[in-house]
Amino acid sequence: MTLRQCFGTGLPAMALVMAMAGLGLSGCGESAPGTVSRHGAALADGVLIGVSWPGNEGGFVDGVRLAVDEINQTSGLRGQPVRVLIDSREGAMQRRRGPAAGTAARDRDLARHIAQDLSRHGVMAVVGHSDPAIAIPAAAIYQHHGVLYLAPNTSQLSLTAFGFDLVFRMQPDHALLARTIADYFGTKGYQRIAVVQERSDTAHELSGLLVQAGAGHPGIRTAATMTFAPGAGDPDIRRLAVDVARLDHPDAVFLAANCTDSLRIVRELRHRGVTAPVYGGQDLDTDTFWSALQQWRLATGAPAGFAVPTVADFRSGVALRFAQAHTNTYGRAPQRLSALGYDSVKLVVQGLILAKAGVLGEAAATPLHLADELRYMQGCVGAAGSYHFFDDGNLRAKTMFIKALAREPSALPGAREAARPRAEPDALNFSFTTIRAEADLGLPECGDLNQHSGPWADQPAHEERP
């Protein structure tokens, strides 16, 4: 699944030119590959972070810029500014739905070009790559060039399967996600789960791990597993929904598919009388997806009954402060990927802070030292929750939520609705249910420049968004 199936076209053409020309929309230190010397001499007085992302899809680059501005407004890292080198070439990918000959080879070729170009410009770290088909092969190149790499949007197990010591993921992998969803299904008392998946490696991995995790819960069993080709025609989607409707009252449907097909299937399931709640993957947590679902719900009057797991709940603590700053800066609420973009920069800075505070001091500020500090730190808290890593770069644990459109009869029992007034009739409002909670008390805020000069305080806020 690719993000371009979840979002629109990203930044307008002129905005993309501005970002690539180093003019930056937020005023943070941005440069394009063509403006920096081969060894990064033009930015030798600062910390250079590479960013690969298609435009501003999902608000990821907004989050990056906000983090850079916050750091640089407080004199940076001991007087050294943090700057970003943005590469938007992923946005030029024209991906067709369904299998396409040569697609994998083109993905690997693009990953090689982007990763090698960023590595040559003296970046200390790279964050981004929205498409796992780009992120996974690029990770090997960053490892080879000695560049720290943080992958915000890749859950496939293969990202961290090769024993790299410079590669970290920022959202739960499919194994952790599947266990968390299965545990949640168990607490809900679901016994019969219908699994519907597109025929792709990503969907197959997640669905298979979910079925395996569900088998470990007494009472949960898979009522049926159904597959379809990405971008399938309407007759195939209709037959799929009819097959689900003919099952003997499943308690829930788990749907592993891209954004466009997920919307089509949910609509057809409801049209065929399937009332069971439907759950999707975490990549569906985008404003574009939710807006389309909301428009269908308002047009038909039918409850969507659709929910996804997410790491982003902006109602307290660091997440609330981030959301307020994001709204004040850009005039709009953040998305999940905005928080991950923000946290990616803060995590690089966190590694630098810890490395420079160690026995080697300034001499420890290398990508490998940063990676070691991230790997062995007790943890830190960002806009998308806390980060604790295993040696292989996987997340040890992660607070997660089930997110659904609020103010509908199918809102999940026990869910807390986001306390936000509706600015217009079709405004997006959500309910959240905590499905995995990790203790964050005593952990510093990621990238807090003062974390060694006072108490490590990220006290949970009681204030709800007005």
C-alpha cells in the first residue's frame, strides 16, 4: 500500500519548488541537494538531517519544520543550528493499483538514488520515506554509508530483520500491531473474525500475524479469510461483500487494504447489510481517508462503524502541546504523520544530547554514537507517545489507541470522544479507546535541550483540548 492512495497530491507545485530551493515554508534551515557541497561544507556549522518525503503528504514535513524551528529558536544544539535537506522525489512516483511488471525494480532504483544522494551530502541522519517499498531498500544504503535512519511509516518486519545497527522504526511493526489488535478483540469478546485482505505482501504479513495472534486467545477464531486484487473492479468488490454477508454473523471484520479499496469495501459491506464493526490498519489514519468516510456517512446516514489503531492522540502531555503549536503555526490540526515527522527530528536531537552528555562529549556526536544512545536510553516521550528500542531498532512497546469517527451510533463503547467543538457540519471528530498503555512517567521529552539541567518532567496533563 502506498501513501499516495491515502492522500492527495501533497504540496502545490510552487511550494515544492520553494522547498527544494531551500526557501522553506516555515523559515527553518532548509536546503536542497543541489545547494550543498559534496561534503556538506556549506552547513558545517550545524547538524544536517536528510528528509525524504513526497511533498507534504499527511503533514509529515510540517511536523519536521515545527521541530526544527523549536530547536533553533532556543539557540539550537549549543549554538549549532539544526537544518534539513529535503528530497521530494518520492512524490513523482506514478504508482498504478494492482500488480505492475517492474514496479519492485523501479522502487529499488529510486530508493538507491535518493539514499545515495542524501548520504553524499554529509547528513548525520535521514528521516522519512513514506512508502515501505522505498524505505526498506534505502535502509541498507544508509547502513552502508554510516547514516542513522529513522523510518516513521514502515511496519514490515523486514525493515529490521537484517541486524542493522543504524536503522530504527517509529511505529509498531506488524508483530506488535497484530498482538495488540488481537488482545483488544479478546477484551471485546469477539469470537468470530472475518479477515479481508488485498493480495500484497504487506497485507498478507499483517493478516497472517493477526490470525496467528488471535489463535492464542481462547474463544477467538477466524471465521473466514478472503482476498482480492488491489484496485479490483466493482463486481469483485461486490462479490467480496456478499461473501462476508453470507457468513454466520461475524463479530468483527478486519480489513487489510489500501485507502481507496478500504472505502469501497466498507461502503459495500454496509450496503449488503453487514453491521459488524470493521477495523483497518494504522496507515489508514489520515485526514483524507477520514474525510472521505465522513462524507459517505453524511450522504447516506449510515453509521460507518469503522476504526483503526493509531499512536496519535493529541489530548494531553507532549502531544497536546505539540498539537497547539502545530495549530498556531499552520492554522490546522496535526495528523498522525505530522507527529511522527516532529518526533523524528526530536529523536535525532535526543541521540545527540545523550551522546554529548556522555564521557566522550563532543567527540561522540557521530551517527553510530547517536544510534547507541537511542538503542540503550531508558526512553523519551514525543508527540506520538514514548520511544523505547530493542537492540535491533524495533520498538519495545508503544501506547496505542483505537480511533473512530465520533458522534455516531456505532461509536465504540467506552471510547472517549475528543473534546473539540464542531466548526462546521462535516468537521472531523473522533473517539479514542486506549488499547495498549505504556508508563511514560519519569521519561524526558524527546529532544528537550534542558533535560540534564533539571527534573525529567513530562507530567501527564489533565487539560483536554477546548
